[in-house]
Amino acid sequence: MAGAVAGGGALLSASLKVLLNRMDSPEVRTFLRGQKLSATLRRELKMKLLAVKAVLNDAEAKQITNSDVKDWMDELKDAVYDAEDLVDDITTEALRCKMESDSQSQSRVEEITDTLEYLAQKKDVLGLKEGVGENLSKRWPTTSLVDESGVYGRDADKEKIVESLLFHNASGNKIGVIALVGMGGIGKTTLTQLVYNDRRVVEYFDLKAWVCVSDEFDLVRITKTILKAFDSGTSGKSSDDDDLNLLQLKLKERLSRKKFLLVLDDVWNEDYNIWDLLRAPFSVGLNGSKIIVSTRIEKVAAVMHSAPIHHLGLLSFEDCWSLFAKHAFENGDSSSHPKLEEIGKEIVKSVIFQKSGSHKSYFVMHDLINDLARFLRHSSYFRGEHDSFERFDTLSEVHCLRTFLPLDLRTRHRFDKVSKSRNPVNSRHSRVKEMPSQMSQLKILQKLSNYRVGKQSGTRVGELRELSHIGGSLVIQELQNVVDAKDASEANLVGKQHLDELELEWNRDSDVEQNGAYIVLNNLQPHSNLKRLTIYRYGGSKFPDWLGGPSILNMVSLRLWNCKNVSTFPPLGQLPSLKHLYILGLGEIERVGAEFYGTEPSFVSLKALSFQDMPVWKEWLCLGGQGGEFPRLKELYIKNCPKLTGDLPNHLPLLTKLEIEECEQLVAPLPRVPAIRVLTTRSCDISQWKELPPLLRSLSITNSDSAESLLEEGMLQSNACLELLKIIKCSFSRPLCRICLPIELKALHIVECPNLVSIELPALNISQYSIFRCENLKSLLHNAVCFQSLVLRDCPELIFPIQDLPSNLTSLSIKNCDKLTSQVEWGLQGLPSLTSLTISGLPNLMSLDGMGLQLLTSLRKLQICDGPKLQSLTEERLPSSLSFLTIRDCPLLKDRCKFWTGEDWHLIAHIPHIVIDDQVLLSIILHSATDATYLHQESFQTPLLN
């Protein structure tokens, strides 16, 4: 919890800094004068805040060990929040110019000042000093001390580890290593403390030492600390030497003929050599000596040859609730607060313990559990399948709520990226059914991510009228429930100056009258500070005037999605700050013309433009002015616009990326845009192409009937900058024999071309050829003098061997090519430069013998996967150059390659890194003066340490 505490102090310091700045704002000064409040009173409040702020660093350091200081920090946090609330109210009243005298303001200022005066006096009693604790570390060193009364649900884990410690090794002078592995905050250190202080453990070992290693694995420091820890119970003087040799000699002498227990807590080092140096003095200890290592990293346990590895599991719900209740309720008893108990249990079920996205067996525990249990200033919840307002009933009693956020583990799309999904909004669509009633009472609310409009009083969109402080991002959903356009005006979005991002959504199944939808949207005009806007499933036939007018001059990103009845655009070209414009599913737009641009110049800042799913769009007209319509456009996407014909804009001087997909009637030549670097087409007629942009680096053509002429007629050959060419799902009427490619091409990928039966690769200095899922490809010829990588996958008819592969080939991957069997010549001879070979998905392959693997003298990496009939490697040992061998899903071969006992083990025993399915084998080579002996140890199974 040290990290959490430190973080809490930093947040409090930041809050104080913001609060002090706000107290000096013109709004606050003017309001206080209008209320006839003394300037002296404001200065006193400020001075008290400065006084406590000056000792925050010292308090943050001391609260770890001093509960009185921790209580002082909690009281200060309350006082600061109250002061923030007061300033919020003053700012709100000042903005509304309600300057009538109010004695409550003065009394609130006096009350907060008195509280801070009390805290300022108490800081002296607690010995808190200014300028102390400036260098507070983010991670405090752990100790062996533990308060067992605050530990829940670890009895079984403790007994298991104690049993492992007391187990007597019967194989000579060996030192056992036990690793505790688990994510940060799950309780590894606490469990180790319980074990370390157990009476049976204390009595069993002659010496014990606890060392917090942390992320800086300094051999001298750690060795010196271990020596001091083992010497702590003696009268001898601790060593101050910095010579590692002398320190280790002293440590060796101290441990000689002693049964010792050493705890290395919070280990991050993954370097075997460093660990090997550290352990050198330990070998003199008596049989039964043990080392406990706690770490977040599985590899650390493997490097230290620990056995067993104890993966720290999850607490039961009952234990989690006991832990939560201990901090949240007096004496841990929640019976007198049934509503809060219900909320707390929901928190324990849904928030404190969420599944980790990176490791399915881990759960995430929120580090700030204490703060969450003590303060309800910021609230969030995980969305349920059928959430309703009853779930939030208790919020009506909370008057100081600042944040109300629904949490969702699903990814939310950013505004500045073009989504690959046809219906991107669905991936983050809220399933909350109703909002809490009368949200307008939360007048100082600053964060509200979603508001779902209801039809009943208290849940209508007008409830947003008082929430003038909300900022950041807001999604307003179910706008079809707005039955009175005046209610939309009452929402006062135009007055919400702190909002950066706004999404306005109607329901998919709504049948709102078009004119009614228009009036509602018109009345939902946002503040001019808004940067990002999405309008989704709007049912009107046109957009309101404000969308293309001066009221949203600061708009940076605009998304118009699935507005199916809109037939014309507003003058979006007149938005001077607009950089990203994404238009999707506007089903009635037939023409994009002058109304889209407005007057010249237009779209002066636009960088990315996307049109998608426009079924009746036929014509794109350009103004033809000297400056062009899109002087700064860099990315243009046109997708699924099947009726679009004619020319694309020609004057696009900065365009670097163009994607045209499923626009079957767009047969015009490419626009003359010299700067294009990336060009992608799908289901488009490319037969009219005469030349490609001269600086083009990446070209992808999908689902085209004209690809063979493009490849054979020399158009590509003149493009000196082209580096990547992808041909995907294209139709070929004949074998490809005369491919003309640019000499600088680095990679050619041919994917899913079912009627391609033969291809002859040209003589180029290319880096990689890849051919995927060409089910009828039988012949692969090449004139290439050199290429470095060849990938062949899912080509069941491809005939082997492939003759005369270039001698400089470094990587070869073959997967699901059924014609490749043990009886077929592989053609691997003469590949002295091959460093990587992957063989996968060959159901008829029974042996690797005869492939000539022994001749591959540069081979470093060999992967063999998915061979159900593969039962042997080779008759001779695999090349000595091999460093990595991976064998997966080859059940017969797996048995033959078993560690030490398998029939083929002697053929692979010299390879340093071996992976067989999920087992990792580590190789250690021990050299003597006369010969070399190979000793392999299987990670996670080797029980002892020399």
C-alpha cells in the first residue's frame, strides 16, 4: 500500500495547488466583494492552506508508520474537498451574476478556516516540518513485520509454504528455492511475512534474514544487506566493505554449517549470471537451508531454479468483503448501514477484483481501496445487462459527488483514427437502461461520461441544465425520448464550456418524425469550445445551421454516422479548425458539391477525410478554385460507395494515403497526386490506370480482374520507390510468367488467388516473397538471383522441390503444403545462409530424415509444428549452430524428445533453448579441462539449487 499512500499525497498536493490558484481568480475576488466578505478572511483561508501544504511531503513520509499522521492527512483531505466545493459554488454564482447578499458564504469560509487553523496547529504537535520528505521514494522497502489481524484468506497458502520450508532435502548439501509469483498488490509480501514469523519456522532455522531487493539488483549492496541481516543477532560489528570478494567470504564464514532461511522480497532481476554470483556463498549452509523469493515475473523464478513455484491465487468473495469492510466500517461491522453494505459488496464483486486483460488467471485489485471505502466524491460503476435507476438510489443522499462514470472493459474508438468496423459505435454502446432521477441536483459534478435520456420527469435531457461544470467527454443517448424540443434547450449544452467531446445518439429502432428530430438537434447546439462531435442515427432530413457555422469554430473532429434521412450537407468546409471528418451511412446523399464546401477557401485544416457506406452517392463535384478544396489533406478513404462515378479531386498536394474499396463504378484514372505513399484498392476497376504516383511506397490491390495486366505490362516497373506490393483475392486467367516489378521492391505478398496455377518470380534483389492460401498453385519458378525470405502457406497443390533457391536465403517458412512429405526432395541443399526454418501443418510428414538439416551450418532457429504423424527427427545430431528449437503439437515426436530419457534427446541436447509445447527447457553447458558435459534442467521442475 506504500505506493497507494504516496500517490494519495501527490494528488492532495496537486489539489491544493489548483485550489490556491482558483482562489485568486477574478470571479472569486469579484463575488466575495459583492457578498461584502472581508478580503482578510480570504487571505486567512489562503494562508492556512499554504501552511498545511508546506508540510505535506513530511506527512506523506510519516503516515506509513504513524497512524496519527495518517488521520491528519484524512482530515486535511476532507477540508480541502470542502474548500473546493465552496470555490465551485462561488464560481457558479459569479457566472450567473447572482450577487445578492448571502450570509451562508461567510459562515462557510469561516468554518473551513477554523478547520484549517486546527490542522495547522496539530501539524506542530505531530512534529511535521517544512522541506522534509522531498525525496520520498515511490516504492518503500519492505520489512519482516506484519499485523496478522488485517490478513484474510491466506491460511492455506501459508501452510503450503511452511510445509515446503520444513521439508528436509535428502540429496546431500542442497539449498532449496521457493518462489512466490503474482501480480503487484495481490499479497506476496504479506504472505511471506506470515511465513517468516511463524513459530515453527522460527524454531527450525538457525539463522534468518529478510532483504528487500526491489528493481535495482546491486550485488554489493544486496550482499552487504544479507550479511548485516544475518549478523543482526550477534554482537559482531557489521562489515562496511564494498569489496564483493571480502563480503562474500565473510558471508560464507557466517553461514558455514548453519541451517538458514533467506527471504529476497520483490525481485525483478532476470539475469542468470548475476543470480549465479549472488548465490555463491550459500552452498556452505546445512542441508535444509531455504531461500524464499517473491516476484511478479515468472522468468525470475525460472532463472533462480525455484521449486516449487507458488502462484498466489485469488481471495474468496467472503475474504475480500471482510478486508473491504475492515477499512470501510467501524469495527468492520456494516449491519447498521444496509444500503452502503449493498454498494460495498457490489464494488467487491465488480470493481476491486476485475480480470486482467494480459493474464486470464490474474485479477486486478485497486490500489486505492482505502480511499474508495472512505470517500465518495468520485463514483464509477460497471455496466450491467439491465441497469436501472434503482441501482443508483443512494446517490440522492450524496451532495458532494464530482464524478459519475460508467466503466466498460470494451475498447472505445478514438476520434482521430478511421475505424475498421462497419458499425464502430456498437463496440462501446452502453446498456444502462435508466439514469438516476434528478441528476440536476449534482450541481458541482465535473465528470459524467454517459447520460441516457428517459421519458419520465427527473430523467429527461433537461436534467443536464444545472451541470455547468461537467467537462471532458459526454455521450447523450436515447434522444428519441425527447418529447418536447424546449427540454433540449433546457439542457443548456451551449453553456457547458468545459466539454471537449460530445456524442449525440438516437436509438436504432426509433421512428421520430423528421422535423421533430431537426428541432431537437438544433436546440442541442454545443459551446464553441467543443473539440470533437459525433452525431449518430439522427433522423432529420438536414442538419441545423450551427453545424457549419461560426458557433463551432474550434471543432477539430466531426463524425456523422448513420444519419439515414439526410440528403444534403451543411457547409462543413467553413470550419477552420476541422482536421478529421468521418462520414458513414448517410443513405440519401446523391451529390457532394458546393454546399459541402461553402465559399473558398474551404477545409483549410482538414487532414483526414472518410466517406463510407454511401449507397446512392453518385457524384463528387469540386469547386476548381486556385487554392483547391483540401490544401492540407493527408488521408482519403472512400469505401462501399457502389454508385460513385467520375473523377476524384486532383489538387491534393499533401495527400499521402488513399484507400478506395468497393466502389465498382469508380473507373476514373488515379488523381495526379505526387505525394501519395500508400494506395489501397478493393473491388475497384483499375483498368484505367495509366501511371502510379511516383513516390508510392505501398500498393495493395484486392478483388480485381485486372491485376495480371498490371503485373505484366510494366506500369509498376517504373516506380522506383515502391517497396511493398500486395495482391489479394485477384482473378488470373493465365500463368504469371513475365512479372515486371520495380527493382527496389522489398516484399511481394500474393494472398487468396484461387485460380493462380503458376508463377515465375522475377530476378530482383527482394527481401521477402510470401504466398498464402493459393489453393491451386502448382508451380513456383524463379529467376531471382537473391531474396532473403520465402513464406509458403496453405498451398496444398504446390509441387516440391523448388529448384535453385538462392544461396543467400536466410528464412524459410512452409505451412499446410500437403505435397511436402518424407519421400519428396525438399531442396534445402545449398542454403549455407539459412538461419530460420519453420515447418508447420504437414499432416503426411513422418520424419525429417533426408531433408539435409545437418548441412544447414548457419541455422539458428528451427520450428516444427502441427505434425500428427511426425515420429522422428534425423539419424544424426541437429546442427551445432542451432540456438532455438520449438516443437508444438507433434505428440509422437514429443515423447522421443523427452528430457534426458527420450530416444532423440541426444540429437538435441546441445541446443541452449528448447520449447516443447508449453515446456521450456534451459541448457547449461559445463566445461571441464578434458571434455564438455551437457546438463539440461527443465524450468519449473528442477527442485534444487547447488
